[in-house]
Amino acid sequence: MQNNNILMTQSEAANYLHTTVGTLNTWRHYGKDKIPFIRWGNRIRYRKEDLDAWIQSHVIDPANHNI
């Protein structure tokens, strides 16, 4: 059984999304893309299940996509 309720550091989340920590910081600061995060004191954590849901929400079906 796979545990999707894993807390990731900013670096781990950035690697998982194939982006940078700076990009995650910018998205969080400006509210872009609305990736849920957890503020734990002065630390930021991301749940793997939230990242997976965010990825899924950005899937585009080419049959229904107008270019």
C-alpha cells in the first residue's frame, strides 16, 4: 500500500514537479496555480497527494483542446 500523505520539503516538491524552489516560492507568494502547502513554523511543506492532485488538474485532453 502506497502512502500519499507524505510531507515534502520545498526542495523535494520542486524536484517532484521538475521545477525550482524559486518557482514554488513565486507561485506561493503570488497565489499562482494554488498549490496547497503547509506552513510549519517558518518551514513550508507540501503533501504528495496535493501535488498529485495539482498535476492531475493540469492535464489537457487533446481531443477537447482548441489550439
